[in-house]
Amino acid sequence: KEMTQTVKFNIAKKRHWEIIGKGGVTIKELQNNYNVRIGVPPREEEVQEITVSGNQEDIDRLRVALEHLLHLQIPEIPVTGEITVKTTTHHSSHHHPGLDVTDTTIITIWSDTPAEPFNKVLFFPDKGGVSHNMNKFLKYLGSAKKTLDICVFTITDDRIAQVIIDSHKRGVSVRIISDNDQAEMLGSDFHRMKDLGIPSKLDVSPYHMHHKFAVVDKEALINGSFNWTRGASDHNCENVMITNHPEFVKAFQEQFENMWANSQDFA
């Protein structure tokens, strides 16, 4: 049996009707064409993420199709824990005004068991000069809904800094720990982000704070050799792993909390 996993796509609530389609036609076609299960929350629920289950290749193909359909980039959020099975049949169109929905099942949140482990590896530089892996990295980083804890040696890539700033502006609780020497280097985005109100700390030791990891919503870990610089993405041989493995996520989250609370070495 082929391994499946469950992820969430962060899509504005007002765009959900485009995925459902009149009478549920579009969502049925998407599920059949891409061999996935798609869960769209009811209109009365204040939830904007849709849930997608299937193998990773089919999920990736669906995301590309939805990005073309909706003309936007869709962050993918790994799901941990249990997903409730919920199938709803609508007999009227009041749930989604403008749709003629009759006896059509359009809400399907699939799998009553824990999601399969989410493990992705990105290598740099991207082949052929196309920023495919960099775009994936930015999507994972920008998928945070509640918390984003960053512990990185240096941040000089403005694309990455902008994702962090955007997360902060939309209400995500962002914290940054970085290296004191690198923060003063030309091109560093550290002080710019701190000045915008993002809680930030630097090490105060004569040695380097050399980590390169981030924990997203206390559910997913981004970690690897990859410095958050343009040189790392465009030229260096680097790697990044993204995983929702609970043991790894917990270990890195605890390490971040210990460092954040250590006022002697970080300020």
C-alpha cells in the first residue's frame, strides 16, 4: 500500500467556492484527477485551511494546479495529530452563496489516524538556476499560523526576511536568535526585523551561535547546513530538512526555549 500523508493548504476563505465549484463539480474533478482527498471546512466555521490527503507526489501536483487556478502561492502546512472524519451533505446553497449545491457531498476531511510523517529534503543550489527549492523553503517558512521560532547564524537574504516580517505582521508570534557578530555585518536583516517589533536576541559570547533551524507552530522543524543568505541559495552546496517528526520537533523547540531563557549568554 502506498504511503499517504495529510497536509493543509492555507487558502483565503473567500476563495473556497472556486475549489468547490458549482454543485461540487470542481472539487470532484480535482480529487479524481489528482488521486487525493480534499477537505473544505463549512462556511460557518472560521477556518481557512483546506485539508489534503494522498501521497506526496499527488499532493504536490494538486498544489501546482490550485496555484494556477487561483493565481496565488499556497503554503503547505504539515499536519500532526488526529484528523476528524467529517462528511457533510448540503441540501441548500446557504452554506456557499452562489452555488447550486443539492445532495452533494463537498466536505471530506479524511483519515481518523495520525498523519504519516512529513519529511522533505531540499538541496542547494537549485539546478539550472531555477529557484524551485528556494520557493519551497519560503513556503514552509511562511506557513506558520501561530508561532515561528528562528535560531539562525545569519539572515541576509531579503526574500527570507520578508517572509518573516509578513508572518509577524499577520499576527504570528515570531522570535529570532542570531549571532552577534553576523548581526553587525553589511546586509544583515537582523536589526531591521528587530526594529519592526520582532522579539530578537543575540549571543553575547566570544564564540559563534552557529545553529540554522526554525520551528513552525511547534509542529514542524526546518534544519540543515543552509545559511539564510543569497549565497547559500544560489551558490553553496547546502541542505535543508523539513520534518514533523515529534521527537525532532520537541528536541529543537526545547533547545530554543533553553537558549531564549538563558539571559547570561543571550540578550
